[in-house]
Amino acid sequence: MNCIIIDDEAMARAIVKQLCSKIPNLDVIEEFDNAISAIKFLNQQTIDVIFLDIHMPGFSGVDFVQTLKDPPKIVLTTSDTDFAIAAYEYESIVDYLVKPITQERFEKCIDKISNLPAHKPAQPAATGNEKDEGEDLYINIDRRLIKLKLNEILVIEAKGDYIDIKTEKEDYRVHTTLKKIKEKLPERLFLHIHRSYIINFTKIIDIEDNSVLIAKNVVPISRSNRPELMRRLNLL
């Protein structure tokens, strides 16, 4: 089996790496001090096991788990015992190691993993009932129907009973709700990134802290929607 270690503390990574070195056929391929770098790596590599710390600054272990499209087996490594029960709500989390981790407990974890079915990357299912997604959207303004090209829409913002639609050419205000327009937008282009905003995530220029930059628009990212954004980005 190959594995990676994700922990913001160098000493903690070194301890897990040493524990791994005593297990035959368990190879540490890489280690990371933050989850974002690990996501980039996993976009290019397939691994069997992730040893993951929960509490990391900026992007936590829980955020990381929610981000993964098709996660391998995950073992949480943490000094926080309070999260143990909640951890098993995630199918990909197969064990929970409390620091300091003993060699005996680590070996039991590996034995458990070895007896689990091997991870097989999920194949996209053809449902046959996908929403018919056109390239245009018509909006009603002053009894006129205006055609907008979906790939030119940048940001949609809720403003009470109205929404503001910002495009590459012009801005529009429409009497409707964010929920209703979301139903008309293809998920391949758009993401509900905050309770008041939907963005065309293909137009993102920069991501910093808790906001994204699209053209000249700085749009906030809600904590609950950040993992989905990171999951859908094609990180290098």
C-alpha cells in the first residue's frame, strides 16, 4: 500500500512516517503540511491511504475530506477525542488514531485497512435523465426577453426580491430569486458559493482567504461551500 501524510506539524508527520516505516509494504509517497497541496497531488496521483490531521489552519481535515471527489481510505490522526463519533459519518474515514499514537495501535489500524476491500475509483454513472443544458438564458426585463450567453455570466447576487446578474458586457437586475435562477443554470459552469452569490467558477481569476476574484468582483466564500469549490477546481 502507498500512503501520504497530511499534518501542519513537522514533528507529527515525522512520527507517523516512522510508524509507517515499521510496517512491511506500507510506503509513504509524500507528506504535506497543508491540505491544499495534498489536493493538488491527489489530482495527479492515486494512493491507498491518507493519514490526516483534523485541526489545520485555513483548511481543516474535515474540509479536506468533503473536498475529495473519490477519496481513498482515510485515517484521522489527532489529539482531539471529541470528533471520533462524528468522523464515522464519512464513509472514507476508516479509523481514528489519537495522538500520541502507539506502534501497537498503529499496527491494528493497518491490519484493519488490509482487511477492507481495495479502493476502486468510481466510474461516472450514466443516468439518462441529465438536465438539458442550453448555452443561453433568457431574462425578462420591462416586458422584454433578453438573451444572455451562459459563458458570459460572471456573478449573480441576491438583492432582496431581485437578483443582479453581472456579465462580461453588461449588468442586469431581474425580479426573481437566487433559488429560481439556480435551477436554470448548469452545474458544470456555476456554483452557489455563498447564500447571496452564484458564480461562474470558470471565470475565477484568483482565490485568497475567504473570497474569489472574478473580473473586478470580489465574492465571499461561505465556509460550508468552500470544500465544493476546491473539489471542482482543476488544481495544478
